[in-house]
Amino acid sequence: MNAESSKVLRAGACGAAGPAAIAVFLALCLAVAQSAAGAEGKELSGKQVVDAECASCHGAGAQPVQGAQGAPIIGDRQVWSQLASHGLSSLTAHALSGIRKMPAHGGHPNLTDLEITRAITYMVNQSGGKWVEPISRESPPAARSGEEVVNAQCAKCHQAGVGGAPRIGDRDAWVPRLKQGLDSLVLSAIRGHGGMPARGGMANLTDSELKDAIIYLFRGPTSSGKP
């Protein structure tokens, strides 16, 4: 609490300013809280970290080539598959402490451990992996709606029925798939089915988001926005 807000609070407590002082005090507290929240900032996603920092050495390209300083290039499935076999914890430990020509934290001490872990996950997934990007338990990201997930990913196949995928809103096509229950269909989508990869190819999709996406695929868009 700053000196000005303390002063106003004392005045209010003594009855000198009454409701007006309380209102000013609350406004000052809100301003301080907003300032603190802005200072903390939002943790970056794996893609944001890679685009801003890691790509300078691990540079993504259409053809796997040697990265700067011998860094494994993003997209080189063979190399990243070998690295991924060591597990996320091991790769993260190396990145945090530094390995060979890469300094600790990839040379960016401002990055949090979680951001480093997300960046590794993103590079693995861009190279054929199917890892789920870690989330913060203190400030988990806002859940995406079924419509948002479908528009971002599922519509690529389900809009036109690519490869026999049931179309969005085609209930006759979806009903047989739901005979075993919604949870069974969600589990199938989590694991991957037929030509569809695990989690529909969206590795950071949560089970709940996937469930909402399936409901939206069955229901289809509505003018009222309600089921």
C-alpha cells in the first residue's frame, strides 16, 4: 500500500472524509493492483518464446539443416525424436543449466522455467512430437470454447468432410459415433482415430476443450448461440 492510499484510509477511519474517502481509497487500491498485475506480465507460450528467442539458433526451415552453433533444427524429426526420448524433464534441465554451446536459459535469463519448458515442448511438437504444453497452476490459461477450437483446428477436416470426417452439424453422421456415449468419443479423440491424430493434431488441447469441441461439432453453429 502506498503512502497516499494509507493517508486516505486513516482519514476515512477517523470519519473525516466518510464515503468519499473510502471511494478514493478503493480506486487507489485498484490502480495499484492493476499496476502490479501489469508488471508481472503474462507468461509466454512455447511458440512465442521460440519465435522471439530460440529460432535464432534452432531456426525453422522447410528442409532440416544444421542449426547455428550445432543446435538441432526445428523440423528435423530424426534428431528431435532422439532428444525427445530423454523426456521433457531431462531436456528442460539441460536447457536451464546450459549444454555444449548453449548458455543457461538459452542465453535469456529473463525466461521462466515454465517458459523454457513450453519452448522445448513446442520445438518437439513442430518436429513430429505430440507433447502437451505445460500450463501454470497459478494462472492457467482461459479455456477455449468448442466453437473456438473447431474454427481453429477441427474445421480443416470436418467442414468439408475430408477423409470421411463427419461434417459439422451433421447429426445423422454424429449419432452413430455417440452410441457409446460422449466420454467414449472424447477418449477416442484424445488417442486419435483413423486418419485423425491424437487430440485432433492440437497437442495443447485439454480434455474439457476437446469435449466442448465435439459437442459443437455435433450441434453445429446456431443463430442464438445456444444448444
